[in-house]
Amino acid sequence: MRRDNQSQKLVFPKDFLWGAATAAHQVEGNNKGNDWWEWEKRKDIKASGIACDHYRRFKEDFALAKKLNHNAHRFSIEWSRIEPEEGKWNDEAVKHYQNVLQTLKEEKLKTFVSLYHVTLPLWFAKKGGFEKKENIEYFKRFCLFAVKALADKVDFWVTINEPKTIVAAGYLQGFWPPQKKNRLLALRVYRNLALAHKEVYQAIKNEFPNAQVGAVINMPALHYYGNHFLSRAVPSFIKIFLNHSFYRLTGKTHDFLGLNYYLFHQLRFQDLKTKVNKKKLEKTILLESSDLGWQFYPQGIYEVLTSLKKYNLPIYITENGVADAKDKYREKFIINHLQWVHQAIQEGVDVRGYLYWSLIDNFEWSFGFKPRFGLIEINYKNQERKIRKSAYAYAKICKENAIIL
């Protein structure tokens, strides 16, 4: 890995964006009008409840982000708040998100706003959600309404966050709503999400030609192993399908690429299941696992970034983080990943920002509140915020625009 031996710094490009991310349902609390809130009524699922009370305490949280030298922030707006019933718009919710964005602007943070981050209004879900192509029109209508109301304060629009995760968790593995295990239906939803992105992209660009619009894709680092003569061909196909199919379906409807990177998988033809080859990992990567049991593979972010170079578009790392309640690994996790991001930049990959997941501890979907990703610790008993030690290490990187080795 290349280093400036004189300064012992890995310096990032001028105007690089540094920050963190959140998502509405995971932090706001009391999002009572969406499909997840309804699903959480089950006895075997932890309810999000008040979550981090971010809906009321966003100014406090953004002040902490500014204190930590962030210059960018990513969040999502909750569709079910803005359109709680079909065709009925909530002016109070619109004003709230205008205030959120105004606060971020006053703190001089660039804004990434996601229009669809996992949750759907319950009324839309009951219509079949993205299972039906004709329902895309409802989503497009909402997106245009939101963009027109908020456009003057938003720097980057994200149409859809992690379409692959939505499909896999909701329609293949079935541990997210609507809990259906149907491969054909999964493919249909995936196709419809791609169509939705294309239509929303074009609709926004028609109204606001200078708007920056893209999608966020989660990409694991994928390796293959085994002696079968198809051990290379089949996993390579899987790599293309898993990591690049959404771009192939959506073509030139991206002004930037949003990347979420967390995981590493080993693939083999024999069973076509994701596996971790721990012996190989021991030679090249950090051995520690997150609180979720995810193996760290910092080099993977470099591998994924270099695979995106062919699109010739700016890339923003919109999520990368670790569940680490004791704050034992987070500092090293961030530095190690950023070293490989820097290496990708040195090789000509146009990376322009890094947003850690997440700014604060939050409701981690089917995992509940146990995973602790936040730079800022949340005491869920009294909602007290406490900056973690690793957050100060990241703050130094943000201030210096460099990793100091």
C-alpha cells in the first residue's frame, strides 16, 4: 500500500466528504404508519418504539456530528410520515424534514437523502408494494412531492437503499416483511425496483436537471475457491449478478454510485453457499469479528471499489461500519478500511466521500437494539448520548483529511 514516507500521512482528495449515516425508522421513533411498525407487533420481534428519539433530538445529534468534524450526513425521510394515507400529504412532516435539512445546512454538512430505506407506508404495502409494476407510480408521485418540497436543501438524492437486501430479506430468506419465500416473486420485485429507480431518476432530472441522483448498493467482497472446473465461471457469474446486476438493469440513470460495504464471502461451486475461509483470512485480514459475527475484511472495500471504476462515475461510500458495543475494534476498523479506500483512490477510482454507519446506535431491524454501530452511544433507558473514543479518532481523520500513521 502506497504511503507518503515524508509526512507519514495518507492524504485524501480536496473537498472529500466525511461523515456518518442514519435511517428514519432506525432512529426517529414512533414511525407508526409503516409496514415495519405493523410487523413489530409480533411477540417474537423487538419493537422499535421510540428508538433513539431522533425525530425530536435531531439538532442535538447534528451538533455532535459537527463537533466530530463531519462535513456530510446521510439520512432518510419516512414516506409514511409524509403520506400517511394514499394521496393525503402531511404538511407537518414536510416542515419537520425541512427543519432537519436546514439544521444540517446551518452546521455546514452536505446532505444525502434517501427516499426509500427499507420501510413502506402500510397502505402501499397492502397494495402489494413493489410486487406490482403499476404501484411504481405511487412511489414516483411521493418522490416528486418530496423532492419539490426539499430540493433547495439537498445535495444528493438516493432513490433506493440496498434493493438486493430488500429482496433477499423479504422474498428469499423471509426474515423481513413481507416474509415471503418465492424466487419468481423476488425477481419480479427486483426488476420493479430497478424500474422504479429509472422512472424516479428521470422524473427528478426533468424537474431539476442539476440534481445529483443515484442509488445505494450493498456489495460484499466475493472470492471463490475449490477444484471444480466451474469453480471460476459460476462464482464469477454470481459476483456479477450480486454486485452489478442493478446497474445493468438501470443503465445510465446514476449521477453517482453509493456503496455500502460490510461483508466478505467465499464462494465455491460445490454448494454455491456463502462461506468464510477462515484459514485464508488469517493470513491477510483482521481476525476480529463484529458483535454480529461478521468477519472483518478491509481489503474487500478496495476490491469492490476497483470493480466500480469501469462506470466512470463519482463514488460515495454511504455505509461502512462495525457492531462493537465495547468500542474495542471500531478505530482500527475505520483506519484499516480507509487505508484501502486511499489505495483505490491512488489507482484512479473516483471516491469522493466516506460515511460511517452509523452516527448513533440504532434499531438494527430484525437484530433489534443489541448491535451497537454508533460513533455515539445511546443509553436507551434515558436517551443520553455519549461520544465513543473511536469517534474522536475518526474526528481527527475528518479534520486532517488524512490518516495519520
